[in-house]
Amino acid sequence: MKLYNLKEHQEQVSFGQAVRQGLGRNQGLFFPSELPELGDVDALLDMDFVSRSSKILSAFIGEELAADTVTQMVSSAFQFPAPVAKVKDGVYALELFHGPTLAFKDFGGRFMAQSLAAVTDHDGKITILTATSGDTGAAVAHAFYGMDNIKVVILYPKGKISPLQEKLFCTLGGNISTVAVNGTFDDCQALVKQAFDDEALRQDVGLNSANSINISRLMAQICYYFEAVSQLPKAERDSLVIAVPSGNFGNLTAGLLAKSLGLPVKRFIAATNVNDTVPRYLQNGQWAPEPTVPTISNAMDVSQPNNWPRIEELCKLKGWGLGELGYGAVTDEQTAETLRQMDAEGYLCEPHGAIAYRILTEQLEDGETGMFLCTAHPAKFKEVVDEILEKDIDLPAPLAKHNAMDLLSLERDNDFEQLKAVLKSVQD
């Protein structure tokens, strides 16, 4: 299957090229030239996670990679479950934090590492450059840690991710370099785009991105939506409403792609914090990003979500109106209130999942089944959750291990020349 650049449709690439490049010309996102539809979805839902995911991904990759190669990639990437937990009658949590870095980004990060290994000539230089607002950094760092001939540089906003998030990926060293940028996540993301616009730099260091702008990461995320629906009672599948905590909007894009394949989802809800560019756009039709505001749901502190053009393209191609999307924005005070409510109901959550839960339960109608995505383990936001719930959450083993290690990050200004120097130094 070919993929095309959303900004320059004449640029068409293979899956392998899209994985290696990350972005197209003029910072354009790649998008599938065909939207496959899967036949017997009920039979697909009866399959195990790896077998089903292999079929889904092969439908997008086509004949470029053999089916058994895709199965091996999936088997290596998805070595942990995506369980659905019942929170209360008619409301379920899709828990995506059972991977090695305790966040949903493990699915996409690990599949991208497998994809890049499958489509790359290992004689060349590869430098993965990505920005993170929290969880992407850890997932990418651990997915690529120790891989031959691949260097990784991760930018994050200094002081604007949780200390435990920072420890999880800024303590590895080796082929992983981390840079604390004096700025916001949007600044980090802009630096990444600037680097990709510098053709000489791209060639010099073999630049690639592991943000959700990379199509392989996005494709991997489609799979856990099918896994979630497979765990629901059949009687509840056709009335399903899914609330997605949204920052850069890759997760919602993947959910809508799952729906385009035939997954029975009645509607999706885009749930944000006060960085509400998309909810305001859906309400009044005006795309008007405002300065990013720090919140306790920091992984969603994004004012200019990169993946939104993919959502608009998908809806246009499928004939879906953007008005069919539910939406809502939640303040920190409301998030804390919801965390306490969920705890009283017997479910321990963290700020991002709580935002999705709140908007879901506010908008769920009679006869509908609700599901919200839990994108990270509560302990990754221990300081915030402990204070709100007046608890002392135990640290899972991966967090406890890295929490005891020293930070290895460089600190740099929001300055492209400083970033260029870092990128060239890691390949020296």
C-alpha cells in the first residue's frame, strides 16, 4: 500500500519509506492511500490479540512485508495485555499501562522499533528524534534501547513532566540521549519539525521521528481498540461509546481508523484538559490555538495537536461529519474531583484517564455502553495522585528501579542551533 503526504499529495511512499522518513515534504503527515475494510469483524474479534493484530496491520502494510514477518513483529512488540476492567455498570476502562513503561505508548513505540528494523539497511545512520509531553519518551527510549546503529534523541519541556516520567527514560544512557528544553511541549515539537525541514541535517544524521506522526506507531494503536471490543459482552458492542484522553490526538486517530476498518463503535469523544483547541474548534469552527497551559494531566498539555489533519482527512474520505465527534474539556479542579469520585467507586485512576471518564459519564445516553482509555499507570503521576487522594501509592518495579537512578539529561534552550549540535554529536 502507498501512503501520501497530506500537504503534498503527489508525494507517495511505501510503508517502509514512511517509517524511515517519519514526515513528508513541508512537514506533511503520511496517510494511507486506501482505507481497507475488514470483512467478518465478529470472526476477527474471536481471534487472539497477536493473530488479530497481524491481520489488521497486514491490511495496511499490504504485500510489502510478508504476513509471517508482520506476525513476528507484532509478537515481539505486543508482549503484554490490554485488559478491560469494569468500573461500574455499563462503564469500562481499557487499561493500556501494562507494558514495560506503564503507558499506552509502549504499543506504538515497540511496534515502530520492529518496523524500522524490518525496513532499514543497517549500514546507514539512523537518528530517532522525538518530542514528548511525558509518556512517549519512555516508550520510545525503552523500545530502541540497545538497538544497533540507532541513536535516539528525545526532547521534553523542562519541569513540565512528572518526576517519575522523567526518571523512566532519562536514566538509560547508551544510545539514548535526552534533552530538557527550556520551553513548552509545543516548542519541543516545533524544534522537531524544524529539524525535519533541514534537508542537509536529515541526510547527515539519518533523521527519523518516533512521535505519533510516524505511521507505524499510529497503526499499532488501532489494534488495542479491537482488543478492547473483543472483551466486551456481545450484547454491549453495538452501542459502544469510547472517550479518548487527547493531547496530540494520535490515539483518537487510531480509534477512528479502527472504526473505518469496521469496528463497531457508535461514537468517539475527544476529551481534553484546558488546552482545548479541538473542543473549541468543534464548537465554533475556529482553529485558534492559545498558549499552552500547564496542568496536572501534563501529557495532554498540547495546544497544536499534530495528528488533527489526519482526523480531518479520514472524516472527509469516509463522509463522516466532524460534528459526529463528542468533545469536552476539563479543569484541574474537576479532574481532582473526578479522581476522588472514582476512588470512592473502587477504581484507582490518574488525571488523563479521569478526564476521559468524567466527560464519558456526562455524555453517555441511556442504552449505551461506555469505555474510557486509561493511558498510564497511576503511579506515573504519584505526586499528584497521592496529594489528591491522600494516599501513598506503591511504585511498580520499573518505576522503583529508575527512580533510584541519576538523571542523564542535557539542558538546552529553545534554540534550533543548540539542537543541531546535539544531533551531530550523538552520531560522532
